[in-house]
Amino acid sequence: MKNILLSLLVALGSLLSAAPASANEEGYAWDKFPATKMTDVAALQNGARVFVNYCLNCHAAKYMQFNRLHDIGLSDDQIKKNLLFTADKVGDRMTSPLDPKQAKDWFGAAPPDLSVIARSRAEIGKGSGADYLYTLWRTFYRDDSKPTGWNNMAYPGIAMPHALWQLQGERRPVFVQEKDPHHEGKTVERMTGWQQVSPGLLDERQYDETIGDLVAYLQWMGEPAQGKRVRIGVGVLIFLGLLVLITWRLSSVYWRQVH
């Protein structure tokens, strides 16, 4: 038991250490990921397309095989024609063509594998890993002081450039100065919104929908069997409920005859 508790504490510590740095004392509040997309097959398919076209160039998903996309309704022919850019066969794993050594030289660190990224980024008091990713991809802004030219409100100082900037366009956060409630005579900055510097290929609503699809796919990829597991679990609970009811009625009939 002691070893189990120790392992849980180590795992919790690793999870919290993986959380992004905060922009201020409380950090940037995460937006809620639209969870209804997890049951939308079209959204999952579009998310897979966005992932392969924009993420797989740098990030791998080595624990996922292309043929697992059958589970979201894609045929081998559709996978070959639309998604098979970094592999030769449908049964291959999702690997990146980027050399990790070159990536480390360019960005300071090799891009992480994204197979279970949505499951590993949850933070107590802020939200799930899907909430984090949904917020991250919607809070990039231009910052010429950074090597990549980009920064992020959800992850200040992020080393990754904004791979989807052509879709979203360029934005910058708008701040106002307010009195510091904790220190008299001092002021603090509070973000009030975004200013669009240059337009992208998508408007704000379309971009948010696209990011929702991408995050839904990343969430699904972390556990492709989640939907099946939930359906089986519901079925088992219903069966156990009926079994309890039948057992209770049989018990009542039996003991009534005994008395």
C-alpha cells in the first residue's frame, strides 16, 4: 500500500509539473472545450485532417496507427488519399518527418509526442487537458521579442510557433491598467479582449470550430476506446440494476413462503 501511495504522489507531481507557466498570479483562465464534439463523427474526422496537415509536421503521435481512424468512420482509401503523408502504409504509426536534433536546435526542445497530450495536461482548478488545448490554440499572439515571433496567453514563453496563424490571422491582446487591490498606489494589467491585426482564412467562429474539432480528435486519440468503454459501462450498470431488482423480488417471494 505504501508503494502504491508513493507511486500516486510521484505521478501527481509529474502531472502538475507539466502544467504551463501562468501569465500572472492566477494565470489565464481556460475556456471550456465543447465536449459535444466528442460524439460528432464529422468533427473528429475534420480534427484528424487538421492534425495531420498542421501538427504532424513537427509533432509525432507514435502510439497511434493510421488504421485506427477506422473507428471514426474513415476507410483505408480515404486515409491513403487525404491523410497518409508521413507514412507508407495505413498500418504505420503517426510519426513526424522532423529530426528531433534539428528541432531542439531550432526551438530549444524537441516537440513532444501528442498521443496522450489531452490526457496529460489537466490542472486542478483550471480544467481538463482538452480545456487547456482549446484555450492554447486560441490565445496565440504576435510577440517580436520571442525567437519564433509568437507568444501565448495560456502558456507564456511558449517555444512553439503558431502553426495555424494563416487560419486565424494575427491578433494581439488588449490590456487596461487598473488599481492593484492588494497594493495601494500600484496598478495591474487586466486583459479585456483581442484586437485583430490582420485577417486569417477563417473568421473567429470558424476558427474556434476548427480548433474544437482538432481538440476533439486529440482527446479521442488519447483513448480511442473511450466511447466503447462508456457504452459498455452503462450497459453493465443497467444490467446490475435489473439484476438487483430481480434478486430483491425473488428474495421477497422466497421468504414469504418460508414464513
